[in-house]
Amino acid sequence: MMKRLICLLIMLTGYASAFAQDIEMADTMRSEGKIYVVVGTIAILFIGLAIYLFTIDKRLSRLEKHKD
Amino acid sequence: MKFIYQSWWKILAVLLVGYTLIAGFLLPVPKLPILHETIRNVYFHVPMWMAMFVVFGISVWYSIKYLITGKEEYDLIAIESVNTGIVFYILGLVTGMLWARYAWGEYWSNDPKQNSAAIAFLLYCAYLVLRNAVDEEQKRARISAIYNIFAFPIMVVLLLILPRMTDSLHPGNGGNPAFGKYDMDSTMRMVFYPACIGWIFMAVWIATLRYRIRLIENKNNSL
């Protein structure tokens, strides 16, 4: 049920955006010179790096356990 | 030393830095001539130096502890802290140069702050060279610990005191007001302080990772 609803929502938004191609609407990702896109990129980048650091940490912990 | 295996402060570091990466771009900043949006560099350039000071400070602390106790692990903490600090040093220097290109006109304008930073950088490179020059382990640890204890205050004098006594383009030096006094408002502080704390924790985290790798390497070598 939930899945179908989400599917419908996505389709609806897609339908709406298909007709709003060259009309600038108030969606955040396009406002203020599209700075939000850059912020999103940086956020993704940093989350990736953080996860990477955590995996290194975990791997090291496993190695340390193995040693003793 | 148990905290280096715990993860709460690592999560805190990620959350703090993550917050500043978003808020640092989206929250309003004071409108100032020349600086314009580059004032946001305060959230990223300055915390590099804060993190560097803290890990170098930790290094000195453990160098002193090494000299008192002679425990090898303390020497390993000292060296890995310096290794991490140098990375943040380079990041601080390079981001500062990029900022200087657009705020002062040139990447390197032989400003007292920049020149001091270059000299202090060499000071820490000398520490690494010194370590590699001595083969005998205990001797190496002792000599480099003493060097490290002297290098830290000289670095602080070079970076924070000498540029303040002459004219410098860098804020906070030579009659040039620091950001904190006139340029930074309370909204900026809401991002700047978390950024400093977050990056300091990040640097400490990386240093502890390096130290833990070093411990395993050390164990393998001594077997």
C-alpha cells in the first residue's frame, strides 16, 4: 500500500515537472543561483568520507581484536 | 585512552562538521567589501589551523609524557599526531593561499603571516627529518621528543605572535582587527565554533587511527 502510494507520488511529481520545464518554480534546489545543489554535493561528499572513515575505524578494530 | 576506541565523539565530529558544511553556505553572512561571500572561508580555513594546533599540542603533551615515563606508545602518539597535524597545516596553508588570491590579490604576497607559516612548516618538516635520521629507537624517541617540545612554542610564536607585531594583511595582526571583533556576527559564530570543535575532533580521530595502525605495525616489527 505504502509503496504504491509513493510510486504514485513520484509519478505525479514527474508529470508535474514535465510540464514545468522552462518555467522557474519555487523549488529549493533551483533558487539562489542553485547554491543548494553545491551544498548537496558537499554534503554527499562529506557523508561518503565520514562513512569511509568509520569503515577504516571498524576494520582496524577487527584487526586489533584479532591480534590479542 | 579508552576513548579512542569509542565512537560517540566521532559521530559528534561528523555531525558538527556536516552541520557547518550546510549552514556555512546557507546562513546569512555580513556584507563586507572585498570579502563578499569569501567570508564563509572562516568556517573552513580557520578550523584547519585550530585542528592543527590541537593535534600538535597533543603531540607535545605525549612527548613530555614520553620523557617522563619512557613508554614507547607515547612516542608513537607524538609522531602520529604530528603527521596528522602536518596534513591540516598544508590544508590551512593552501586554503589560505587561495583565499589570499582573491582577498589580497596574490597567492603569496610575502605577508608576515604567510612567511611565518612557511617557516613554521619547515620547523615541523625538520622534526620528521630528524626522526628519520636517527636509527636507534630510544635515542630517536628522546631526541625528537625534546625537539618537539621546543618546536611547538616556536611555532606558536611564529604563527600567532610575530605577525601581530608587524603590519600584516591577515585579520588579527598589526592593527588589523580580527574577524571576531568587527566582522563576525552572532550568526557566524553559530557556525564558526561548531566548525572548530568538529574539525578538531576530526583531526584527533585521524590521529588516533594512525596511532592504532602504528601500534599494530610496531607489534609486527618487534615479533
